[in-house]
Amino acid sequence: MKRLDIIVPHELVGEINDILHKHNVGGMTFYDVKGRGRSKNEPIYVGTGVMKYIPEFGLATKVEVLVPDPQSKQIIDDIVNITSVDSSSGKIFVYDVVEAYDIGTRTVGDTAL
């Protein structure tokens, strides 16, 4: 199985959720993150609007989800196709997951997802 870490602007979380529902992915975790990358952050106007401040760090949302190996490529393709509005739309990182356990049902592996 794979863990996908998907970092996107908060406005795209609904679209990510729709894609995961389409692929019958059981759950996801998301939270706000801050960081910097290669993209330029938009200026913020302060005071009476005459001064502008360009923040060093940007805001985004990180979605973490576990998916079975056979589904991972199609989910990634769908996310890239739907969310790639510009070059700074985000990132997807893919990790191998050795095992997963569902504590309540005591299932292991893909069935625990």
C-alpha cells in the first residue's frame, strides 16, 4: 500500500475529497501547513494599502491518505489532472507502507484501509 502526502491550496481540498470518494478511499487526514518552495508568494498590503509585504512562507493544506498499490497511480493522475491550474498548485509525495492495522476490527493490510 502507499501513503500519499498531497500538499495543495486549501481551496482544492474539496476536489481532492471528491477524487478520493470516486476511488472508494475510506478516509483521509488533512491539516494546515506553512512552508516555502520555489514559487513566489503573493504580496499582502498592510496599513492603508500603500505598503506591501511579501511573506517568506506560504499557507497550504496537507492531505494524508493510505491507498492500495494498484489504485495509487490512477488517484495521482486524477489529482494532477484536476488540480494542476498552475505550476504552484502543490506537491504529491508517495511512500511505501509496510503494514496497516485497524484497531477496532483487528484487520491488517489493505483490508484495514
